[in-house]
Amino acid sequence: MTGLILLALSLAAIYLVISYSYRPLLKLKQAVLDLSKGSGDLTARLDHAGPPLSRWSAMLIQFAAATRSAPAR
């Protein structure tokens, strides 16, 4: 019985950690999809949640800044 309780608590903890960690990646994915469709907000800033996501967010922000400052053709 104790083993089942510990298993349930472990699974709940794993679910919470994964869902909390995955949320910023979903926001980044949505921002990139919006930009690819032409409806994205180039002035929006993304939170730098963790090392890999931080680099991706920084690259997206850099791309958006370069796009804003590029002359229109």
C-alpha cells in the first residue's frame, strides 16, 4: 500500500516538473509559429527560462530586432 502511495506521489511530482519545464518551450513554439504566419508580434519579449531556451529566445529576439531595423524592400 505504501508503495502505491509513493508511486502515485512520484508520478504526480514528475508530471508537475515536466509540465512546468515544458511551458516556456510551448510559448517559444507559438511565437515562432506566429512569426512564420506573419501575425507575430516582433516587439514581444520572451522570458529566458533556462539555458537552452534562453539561447533560443535570445536568437529569436535578435532575429526580430534585425527584422524591425531592416529597411523595407
